Amino acid sequence: MSNRIPWERFFLLSHVLCVLISNIHHASHGCSVEERAALMEIRSSLVRAGTAVPDSWGRGGDCCSWERVNCSGSGGTRRVSHLDLSNLYYGGHYWSFNMTVFSAFSELQFLDLSSNHPSSLGSDGLVVLLNLTKLQQLNLSGNYWLEDSSILAPIGELVSLQVLDLNFNQMRNLPVAAFGNLTNMRELFLSHNEFDGSLPKTLLVLPHLKILDLSGNSFDGGIPISLSSVEEPASLEVLNLNYNLMSGDLPTEQDLSWNSLVEGIPISPSSDEEPASVEVLNLSNNKMSGALPTEQEFRYLRNIRELDLSLNQFSGNLSAFLFSLPHIEQLDLSGNLFEGPIPISLSSNLSLSLKSLRFSQNNLSGKLSFYWLRNLTKLEEIDLSENTNLVVHVNIPGWVPPFQLKRLALSGCDLDRAIIKEPHFLRTQLHLEELDLSNNNLSGSMPNWLFRKEATLVDLSLGNNSLSGSLDPTGHPQTALQSMIISNNHITGQLPVGFGSMFPCLSTLAFSDNNFYGQIPMSLCHINRMRLLDLSNNHFSGELPACVFTDFPDMQIFSISNNQLEGTLPRLLSGSLVIMSLYDNKLFGNQEA
């Protein structure tokens, strides 16, 4: 008898062997049995709580392939290194969560437990996390079970931590002593809790801490002027103290917006001190007043990239040196009492880093020509709105600017009257997202050419001018446009039949006080994101589409008054209406309150 194996059997055996080898290979590269069991226990706790579980959990033996799970390592069994359990539970406070399951993840580096609100953590609380000796990032934000901050004490022994997020937990009594041991910490987020008292200096001098967010608390008292008195040099780059109760003199390296500061901008306390490393300084929404520091005084902040002094009470003239700070990118002086000219001329030595200039709502005067900005190739934003005595020259025939603006706001300026009629400058700006030329008494036809270019516009405001012509949007559907305000002009004609297809994403549509006539097109009801619709004081007539009352779930302001519209009002209206104006039409019916 021959000992040869028929080729059919050989092929079958070979195939089975390959499958077995493949399965063995696959198993050797999956997560460990302990880690899979721990994940399944978490899954079971979610099932018991009656909430949704990740679809892929439990499918196949390799939990490294499950959603919200990442593994690391090569060769042999891989280990779970990243675990995202955020926003898994959407119900009430019924999820009993046992932290002991995490003892299985000895290689875990990233753990996100934010926004779950479990009813308990088990008897061991956060102590079990001490087994995670490689944990670098921990997110416990948005969990009200952390109201008692004493539960955080074990975190002080997690010396491997580099990022800790405890935002939005209603915690009191910050455990400063525990955090003092976290010498590898780089980012610490403690915002929107109920901490009070003086600033915790222990946190300010953690040797590697770069970002510290203490906003939305009740810290009070003075603000550290300098960190130079501590033994270890501070590495802090961003300190956010928004929405606290700080008082006293100003610091040099902080975001202090929305406080009650009244003193001037911080300057160097000595003539030989090195410039501060601070790059972003936000002092907006305070009560500071007086003139800005001189150039000599301001040298301490010459490394600044972003300077926000908006919504204060600063006064006097603007200083030219602000525009030539070597690294300045964003300069926001809006909402103050500055007066006089903007110190920019043909010969100005402007910083080539400038990207954003915001000077709205001041008392500026004089003249500004955009040609004087001809070297600012990175410029993306100009806001000069509400400076009624500021003459702004935009159109320079034959000049093509080297910059492409994303935002241009010139509302309520003494603006070139022909900026719409002869749009030399505007036609060069191909990437505008926001264009506000309102309140300027501009003449010319409705600039329909804006809708023929690539759909980049998000906000268009041309209200309170003297524009004429009709709205004839032929070209690309404006899928980015969310707000179009052309009220108080002389625009006439009918709304296009395909209006809703041309502007499918509008949430604000304000066409009041014009000369529109004819029927309101049915396609308007395709714009289901509408929140404000104002067609009042026109000459619209015919049957009012019933869908305007039923198809706008987010509608808050609806006005069609003073037209000649007809129809019957439904008893129930959609949306969350705050204001509705229907008078001076031919409408019938009553709505339920």
C-alpha cells in the first residue's frame, strides 16, 4: 500500500494548519486575558445600569481592536495603553462603578473617565489607580462624585502623571499638598469648581508645569507679581484665572479676563530685568483705565504674540510701537476709549508677524489706507467697526494686496462709498469667512458676485446701507453661509424659487425693510437650521407657506409683519419662539399658548 497522501487531503490539511497558525499568531498579538475580562466587567456594569455600551465590545477575542481601546507593544501579547471611557453613561446617578477593574491595566498610559457621573466608585475609590505606575494622562472632568475633594488624595502619589483634568466637578478644598508631589505634571485643569481663597503657590512652581487652568472658581486676594522668589524656577507658560475674584496689582504672565482689575498693564520692575517669556496676555473684560505704557516700559513684554486688552476703559492715543513688536500676531484693543489716528503710515515699520488687528468700538479718527498694510503677508483679520470718525480707504486701483483676509469688519466707519459699486479690493479676497460692511450708507447694487465664488462665507452683514438691485444668487450653493443680514436697504425683486437650495445652512436671515415682493418660496422651508427669520416691512404677498410655522425646530425670532401675506395660522407652532410678529397681514387663526 502506498504511504502517499492524496493531494486533496494534503490540501485540506495544509489549509487547516494555516488557519490554526493564523489563529495562534492572532491570539499572541491580542490583549491579555485579564484586560479583556476587565473591559467585559465594565461592559456588564453599563448593561446593568441600562445604558448603551460600545458596539464592538465583546466581538472577537482581541480587545485591542475594540473601539475606545488602543494597545501598544510588539511581539507577544499587546497591552492596553489608552482607554477612553468618556460620556458612556447618559442616565441619572445610578451607575455603580468599581475602580478595582483598572488593576488589570498595568501598562495604561491614558485614561479618560470624564462626564459619566457614576453613583459610586466602590470602597477603594481612586486608591486602585496607584497600581497604574505608567499613567501619564488622567481625565476625571464632569463627574459630580468628586465634590468631596479628599477622594483625590491618592492622585498625589501618581508621580508619572503629566496631564490631569478635573474641570467641572463642583469640588471644594483644593488638596494642594497632594498635588505638590506631581513633579512631572505639565498640564493641570481645575476650572469650574468651587475652590476659593488665595492662589495655591505650590501649583505655580511645579517644575515642569506649563499650563494651569484655575478659571471659573472663587479664588481671591492678590496676584503673584513674580515667581522669582521661589527656590525652583517656574516653567509656567499659561495661567488662566478667568472668572475669579482676583484683585490688587497686575501680574506679568496670566490670562485675567473677566475679573475686576483696575490697575495698569504690568511692566518690568527693574531696568535690567530680562523680558518675560510670556507670549499670550489676556486682560479683556476688566475695569482698567488710563493710557497704555510707553515703549520703554513695555519692553518687558516684547516677546508677546497675542495681546488682548479689549473691553476695558483705556484711553489716549495708540502707540506706534505696538504694531512693531517683533513677535506680535494678534492685537485686540477693541471696546475701549482710544482716540486719535491709528499710527500706521506709508513708512511704518510694521511687524511682519501680524495676523489680526481689532480696534472696534473706540473713538478713533484720522485716515487709514489698506495700502499701508501692503507688507503684511500673514494678515487674516481686520476689525475697525464702530469708529465713526475713522476714514478707511480700501480701494486702491491696480493694487493687489499680498494677504488674504478671513474676516473683514468695517461696520460704522467712514468707509469708501464705492467699496460695493467698484469692488476692486473685495474681489481680491478669495477666502473671506466674515464680511461686515453694515451701517455705512453704501451705494451700489446687491453684490451677487459674492455668491459666484467658492463657498467660504459664513457671516455676511450689509444692513443699514443704500444698496439697490435684486438678490440673484447664481453660482455655487453657499453651504458655509450661516448668517445673511441685508436689512434696511433698497433691494427689490422676488426671492429666487431655489433660495433654500442656494443657502441651505442659514440660521439667521434678516431681509427686513427692503422692497422685496411676490411669494415666499417653498424652498425656504428646506433651511431647517433657521433661528431668526425677519422678512418684515416688505411687499411679500400670496399664500404664506404653512411650513414656516412647522419646519423650523430651532426658531426663536420670527417676523413677517407689514406685508400682504395670506393664509391660516396653525394652532401649534414648532421651535422655541421668543419673539413672533405677524401684524399687518391677512392671516387668520389662533395659536395655542
